[in-house]
Amino acid sequence: MANYTKTAAAVLDFTLNWATYLGSDTISSSAWAVPSGITGSNQSSTATSASIRISAGTAGLVYAFTNTITMASGQIDQEPLVITVTT
């Protein structure tokens, strides 16, 4: 699980690197579940990573995003990304 902090005013890109987990497999698709109260945009992926741009949020709250990937082999997996918003 990846844990990060950001301010409510910050607009930041976050990336999950799946390379070690994937071995010789690759990412064929990626989707992010974005919790309410915070903004996720510019979702993208490469053969080994998945990214999202995160903005807004309420100071003092913790937001749990979930990245779901489908691999070229057909396997599906998920990884959480937790963002704590600070002042």
C-alpha cells in the first residue's frame, strides 16, 4: 500500500510502479476508483505503471484510491493508494 500526503491546494501526479510484481507480464489496462470529496484526473498507464493526477480534498481527511489493473495474461489485481490531505 502506498501512503502519501498533500495539501488541499496541491495538484500532484501519483504513480504506482507494478514492474517488480508483474515480472514478465505487462499492464494491458488500468482503472482508478476515486473516492468522493477529492478529484482524480489524467489517468494513464504504461506497460509497468499506473498514474493519476490528484487535486482538492479536505484538510484532515484520508482518501483511499484503488488502482485495478488487467495484465496481458488476463490476470486482474488491485493496489490501494492512500492520500492524507494536510493544511
